[in-house]
Amino acid sequence: SNGGGYGIGSIESILLVSVSCLLVTYGVVTLRTFAKIDDTAHAGAASSGSVRGGGGGDGGISGIAGIADPILSPSQQQHNTFPISIDSTPYETIVHPASEVRSIRTNDEKQRVEMKVPTFWDPDVYAAVGGVRQHLGQHGKRLVTPQEASDVGSYVTIGQHQQQFETIYVAIASYRDWQCTATVEDIFARAKYPQRIRVAIVDQVDPDDAKCAQPSTPCGTDPDQILCRYSHQIDRYEMDATLAVGPVFARHIGHRMYRGEYFAMQCDAHIKMVQDWDEDIVEQWKSADNEMAVLSTYLSDIQGAIDEQTGERLHLSRPIMCRTDYEGWGDERHLRHGQQPEGVPGIHGEPTLEPYWAAGFSFARGHFVVQVPYDQHLPMIFQGEEISIGLRGWTYGYDYYTPEKSVCFHMYAIGKNKIKRKSVKLFWEHSNLYTGSGSRAMAR
């Protein structure tokens, strides 16, 4: 049209572009849907009709299950025993993320603090193809295949019948939390098969604080204590509390401590488990019939939720996250999701799809933490980590569900537990050491 106005030709162009965008969007969604259907068809045949890569196993030994990539010769295939401690693998040196920001802000390289941390799990069997993340979908360039997914995950043989069970990795980030030890004890004590569990603790403490997972009496005196019996299945990384810069960095180190377990779980340091929680949550995950399922939710409060003597679940309603809104202002405005009022689930026999992921409880296949590790460079972030992981996980093909039944409950600072929880220090007590790092992290 004359004068740069919108004439017929321009409208036709706009319509053409709009339709093209819709077709591209439809194509992307369709391709992803077909990829998931293909996952179901392939993995279902190998695992009793479920989308669980390697879930059935081959009756083999503990370690990486069923690696069949033609690039990897049988001689290169490695079967790892369980458990694998972080102390048996190399550490690497990184720069503390907030000190890095401080050195930039002050233009003083001496402000940088170096830390030795565990290296990410990347066994030699994947070296020929460029590492485990290259093997799993080429660092996110494409969705992981059922066969690639089935390559990740160790098993442990339990009982006189030599039955194999998928292993479970539990990551806990604790900041000067007196409840951490009790949480670790509960994880093992209330598991049906504690032999399958490995717990990794990122313990951020002052010198005089009690250490998480430290038995009440020496193991030499009382070796039957839970924390003594399963000490070889507990890894603890200690960090000085002055270096603590929020849950994101602590949980980043927690992801570095993963060592090839079949399932990966993340929880807070102040929770209680129901009896036989491990069998329960594995069955719920399998009922989703989806290799890429991640069970995650904001946990319900502990009060009145569990029979203290039997460990029986008394609270039959379940939370689900279906709300979101913006929080904060200015450059630090961000998306934060919440949950709708709890109720008895309307869908039975399987978990319910939801749009969000929660840091306080997450249960998925081990390849979730391999493909979607916590960002190392987000110091002093408390709100915002969940929408970040959630969005990144979705782009890698993961789907989020709320469990039908809660397997653990959280001690919040409410009711009779208010004074107890309010006594726990928070990482912000040292925030004056890292001025400006939170804003920079939020911008990232």
C-alpha cells in the first residue's frame, strides 16, 4: 500500500507468516509427541509394557544396564558396582560463584575463592562417544532415545533369591540444620530395601555445628545404629557456612555427587518418610508408564500425617502445583509457582500430570540429573530455581507429575514446630559477603 500502510498484500503476508508459525509450532509438538509414542513402543516391549528403559533388566549384575550402542564395543562396556562413593572418583577445582562476582565487581582477582568439588558422573564407557551427556541426546540437541535412557542406571542384588532392585540416589542440601541426621536415619530405617539407597549430603556448617549423619555414639561402640550399618552408602560433602550462597549452588554440588544410580531423588533436610517409601515411590513412578516422568511436588506438613510408631501414612490428600504468578519487582521479577488446595486425588492408579517442578521433592530416572544439572553460576538465588529447572527439563523431554500418594512429609515452621524450625539459621546470614551476586544471578 502507499505510504507504508497495511494494504491487501501486507495482510496476506501477515497471514502467511502467522500460519507458517502455527504450522512450525504444530510440527514441533507433533514430533515431540511422536518421539514419546516411539519411546513407549520401543521401551514397552523390553520392560513389561512400560516406558522404562532397562526396567526389567537382563538378570545381570549391578551397574550400567544393557549398553547396546553400536559405537561401544563389548570390551568398552563397564559395569559399576553399587554404591560408588565420591571419594573413589577425582575431584576438580572450581571458582566459588559468588566470589567470582565479587572479584569482577571489585576488580580484584584476590577475591576469587577456589573450591575442590566432586566431578560429574561420566564413566569411561562413554569416553569413545564424547561423554555421557553426548551419548544422551548430544547435549540436548535431540531427545534421548529409549536405548540411550536404558543405558543409565545401576542395580543391586538383595536377598536369598538374588533379586535385583533398581538403586536410588537421594540428594540432600542442608544448611546448619539439626534435623538433617534424623532425616537420613529415617530414609534408611523406613525403606523396605535400604540396601538399594545411597544418600549424598551437602552439609553447610559452622565449625561448632553438629555434622549431618554423625551417629549419636561411635560405631565401634554401637555398630547396629542405622547410620553405622549403612555408612558405606552415605556420602557427605562439607562446606563452610560462610561459603553457602543458597540452595542452587548446594544442590549443584549434590548433582555432582550422583554416581549412576537408576533413580535420583532430591529432598530437604527436614522430612519424615512413610514405611516402605522406596517401594511405594518406585511403583508410582512406574505407573506413569513414561521413561521421562519426574514425580515432584511441594510436600505437605508433617503434623498428623504419619503414625510415628508404624510409619503408616495418615494423610490421604495430596498436593498438586497448578498455580503461577510473578513475584518480586524490577530486574528481579520472576515466575513463581504454587499449589492449589490439597484434596483426595481424583485420578487413581497413576500420578497426575502437572506443569511444574519442585525442589523440595523430586523423583526421576538418574538421567534427569545428568541431563539437567543445577546451574553452578546462580549464587544467592532462593526463588527462581524451580521454574529454571522446570523449563530446562521440559526442553529435554521430561514430564512432571504429582504423586497420587505422599511418601514423605515436611516439617514447616508452623503450629507446634514453629519455634523448632525458626531456630535453624538461614544462608542469608552471610549475604553481606556477596553483595550484588544475587542480582547478577537473577539476570542470568
